[in-house]
Amino acid sequence: MRPPASAGNLALSPDAVFGGDAIAAFSERDFTTVRQLIADYAGIKLSAQKRNMVYNRLLRRLRAHGLHDFGQYLQLVTNDVRGEREAFVNALTTNLTAFFREPHHFDLLAALAQDRAAKRGAPLRCWSSACSTGEEPWSIAMVLREAGCPGDVLGTDIDTDVLDTAQAAVYRMERTSGLPPERLRRHFLRGTGANEGLVSVRPELRAMVRFGQLNLQSPVWPAQERFDVIFCRNVVIYFDREFQKKLLQRLADLLVPGGLLMVGHSESFPAAHPGFRSCGRTAYERLGG
Ligand SMILES: C[S@@+](CC[C@H](N)C(=O)[O-])C[C@H]1O[C@@H](n2cnc3c(N)ncnc32)[C@H](O)[C@@H]1O
């Protein structure tokens, strides 16, 4: 018989049938621990409404370890047994993205790239700082290539699973359905035979982009290179104000004067910083120099 959906502070998901019979109980205490751990590791603040989502995502991790108990699972995470901390973070990130998402940013980038190309200036250095499965950095590279502007694009994310996809640079055709045919032809190779329905990013574009893991919350970032453009989109919504403020200062320090910072559609955190001026919808120019 199924236990009731909630017993005291022991909340049980209604679809919590585990292996056909056992139920993995997810207590309020477990949820509190999850919230604390993901805030510590990634700076991600999970709201109380995310409880079911968390339950469903982590249940897969319990299954992978043959566990029936969240408490035991969270011990594995805390002690980082068999790299479970990374898998825990990967399970809890939200990775929604698309090619040319928020297209106004790519118009600004194109203008900058055309200008740089006309002046035969140095390669345009761009950073996609929460790049998810790669659509954002590949879109940046497409714009630079179309403008005939040499470029160096860095894509980073905390989630190693999405980085694998980004680096493989192979996508289902549906993912590229919003791209004009000319753009698709120019930057992708179409799969045939066993790869029917897939597209692969062309080598010319691959040569412009590199990927690496980076947790925006880490106190030390490996590279201290400076960028002309930073995309930091749809990630700070998961962070608290204090972290957003610190992050913004670090991004400001890494942008060259005149460089651009692009943020997500519901993010306006650079607006109050004296080192930036708004230069378009959710786009900010680094002042100074
Ligand atoms: C919603 S996606 C946004 C992807 C892309 N920037 C866009 O706007 O389409 C958010 C990404 O932020 C990443 N992320 C979350 N916390 C992070 C952290 N502390 N450091 C780096 N990346 C993080 C997630 O793994 C996820 O891939």
C-alpha cells in the first residue's frame, strides 16, 4: 500500500514508487540539506517551490547508486564519493538555451565585429560565461565569422554534462530550425546515414571556440584574460544579490574599456554599477580608459 502523500514533515512525492515497491522519502530536512549544498557549491538559491523538481532530478542519482534513502545519498554528495558532487550539481542546474537566443545581443555583436574587421584590429575576444550546451558560444562564433572578424571565443559552465555536448558540437536538426538556411549551410554539416537528423558545427567555427569548466562562484578563476564581450545571460537569476554584486565587479574587471556585457532578459544587475552604461536592451558598455 502507498503511504500518504505527506506524513508529518516527511513529504513523499505521489509518484515516488521506487523500483516498483520501495518509496524514497524526501524529508524537509533532506530538502534543506540539498538547498544548502547547491548554494555552497554553485551559488544557486533554490526556492521552496523547486522541491518536486529537486526530488525528481535527484531520484535518478539515487537509482544510479542503487540507493533508497536521500539521507544516504546526500552523504555521498557531502563526502564527494565517486565524484558525486559533480553529478549532483549537474542534476540540479537548469540548462535551457537556444541558438541566437535574445537576438538583439547578436546585432550589437555583429556591429562591433564589423567595425573590428574593417579596422583589421586584433581578434575579438568573447566569453560565454554560462554556455550550457554551447548554442550561445557557437552563435557568437557564427556572427564573427560572418563579419569576417577574427575571434577567440571561450565557453564555460559549471555543468560538465552540458560542456560535453557543447564541445561535441553535434545537435539535432530541430535545434537549428530557427536559423535561416544560408546560415545553416554556412556553419553546419548535415549528417547522413546513421547521422541523419543531426548537424555538426563546421571545423572553421570549431577553430574559433574553446570550452572549459568554470564555477562562477569560485574565488579564483583560472584565466585572467580580458574580453571585448562577455555574455552572462540567464544565470544570475539563480544567485542572490550579494553574489550578483561580487560577480558583476569581477566581470567588470575582465572587460576592456568599451567592452560589452550582455545579460539575460530579466536581469538588470549591471544598471546600478558606475562602471557601466546601458547601450541597448540588457546590454551594457564598460566605461573607462
Ligand atoms: C539557463 S542556462 C543559460 C544558458 C545561456 N547563457 C543562455 O542564456 O541561453 C544557465 C546555465 O548556467 C549554468 N550555471 C549555473 N550555476 C553556475 C555557476 N555557479 N557557474 C557557472 N555556470 C553556472 C548552468 O549549468 C546552465 O547551463
